[in-house]
Amino acid sequence: MTGAPIPKGYVAVVPVEHSERIEYPDLPESFGRPSEKIRLPQAPKGQFIRRRGEDVVAGQIMARSGERVTPALLGTLAAQGYTRVTVACGPRVLVCTGGDEIRPTLTEDGDDTATELAYGQIYDANGPMLTSMLVEDGAVVRRISIGDDPELLIEHLREEYETFAPDIIITSGGISHGKYEVVRNAIAMAPSLGLPIPLSWFGHVSQQPGGPQGVNVLDFNGHRLPMISFPGNPVSTLISYVLMLRPYLRAGGPYGTPHEVASRMATLENAPRGVLVIDKPLTAPANKRQFLRGNLAMVESEPGTYRVELYPDVLPGSHLLHHAATADVLIELAPGTTYTGEKRCGTTASGLRITERG
């Protein structure tokens, strides 16, 4: 039987379905009767025998500190008799989204509050989206809604530091150049309110969508806490998270692999390359990497041969969240590059997974 120990002196295993009954050839295939003679084909030494140490040998390291515990690794440890392992807890992340024009969809206790919108309001999409991605990446999340009052935002951050004790703060929106950019204004006035900001940067990175970004360090009584600020358009928030924060969290975040290692594990380095399937030429903006939402497919180009094909959504608007919801990859276009090609014949590009489907 599969998994049974090999009797002493035996060097190979022949599957029962490869045996031939001699005395009762017309009877159905089975293990035969006691003392019944059967004919077996020749079998090479070691056939279907699994020896000790084939998978793991004595003294071999099975997992290193900082590695993600995947289902396969969990099974490996269990196969060696380990019933418990010490793991790092997921990072505690405070998500701050909103503005006076944003209507939250949940109260703090989880009740549904998606009532009628007032004139000029929209529902909060970024809060639920960020929360879902963070939970998927192992974080413990608390989400709060913020308005346009920077002083009140500082007060909320102090309260959450005391009650939730986050490891990371994430904000979405409020970092551009308008008069009421609540996050930028809050950081500017924080020192006068008794909250030191030892490091502060707001600027642009060379990508589209997701150009505006912010990184700040908040000093709560000597405890320095990073605050990462994404742009407010929902697709920009989504892409910023996937490109910048997810690689760090999946490498262990503040409790796992050092940040320098996480940076070298940038997801794009391992993104599959495929044929960009387009009907009309596409040109990426000069001096900016452009990321289009799209879908990836494995297509049989000839019998037994497959290739990766990338189908981009050519509408780049950073507000088109439903287009992102139907996509499973981000397709990277090099700065200033024009991509041409007929249907099923195009230039190669990188496709970065944004969902776990397929």
C-alpha cells in the first residue's frame, strides 16, 4: 500500500495495476488470493521507494527567521513533527481616510451607515479597500474617518496611539497642493501642537497613477512611528499600496526581514513578462512609469507551447475603480515608450499580480 514500510530485502515496488494474474487471468484486477502466482514486470532498483532524508536531512534548516509561513512551509514543519513554531505577530496598522466630502460607510463599531449622500459627497472606497489588502497581508487593522480639520486629525492620532498602539499609520488623500490638504496641514502644525516630526517628506514619484506621496515620522513621547501617505484617488491608492507597501509587509514588515532586504524583494523584479495585446499604439508618459490595469492569460500559441498575454485596460483614469476590480494585473509601461502591435502580436511588458485569483 502507498506509504507502507518496505520489508527488509526488497529494493523496488511494482504497482498492482502493472501485475498480471497467471492462475486466474479472467478475474478482475485485484491483489490476488493467498499463495496465488502473478507475473511482475522488471523494475529498476529504488522504483517507487521514498527514502529517509529525500525531502529534509538531519541538520537542514527548514525555515529562517523573517520568512513568511506559507501553507507549504506549515505542512513541511508538520511533516517533521513540529506542532508549534514561534512567529511574529502581524503589524498593527492604523488606516486614516476621508475628508469633509467623504461619507464613511461604517461606524467605529461596524454598523452600516451608507445613508443618502449630501450634495458634493462620495462614499469612502479607500478605507475598505486598504483594510482588505492589509488583512490579506497579515496586518491587524483599525480604520478611522477624518475630516478636513488638521488639528482634529492630530488629536485622533494621539488617541489611536494610546488605545490601538499602531506600528504604521497609513493615510489616503490630503497630500496635494490645495488649501485644505488635511494631512499636509496636520504635519505642518504638529510640532506647534506638541507632536515632533523628526522626518517629513511630501513630493512626487515618477509613476502614473500614484505620483503624489508622503513619508513622515511622528514622535510620540520618544517612540517614533512611520506614517505613509498615499494619494486620494482610489486607483492611485491601490497601485501605491501594491508597489510600495505590500512588498515590505510580505517580507515581514516591522517584525520580519529588515527593510533593506524587503526593498531588494521588490515585487516588480519577479513580475512575469508577457506579450502586450493591443489594437492601437500605447505611449507611456515621458519620465514616468505608467501602470495600466489589465488581465493576464496563458494562451496556447501552438500545440504544447504556451505564452503569457497581457490585455491592458487603456483607460488610465485613477478614479476608475471598477476597472481595477475586474483586473488581475498591473501592466508596467516604460517611460516615454510607444508600444505597437496587432491583435495577439505586441511588445513584451511586465504584469504584476494585484489579486490572488487564477
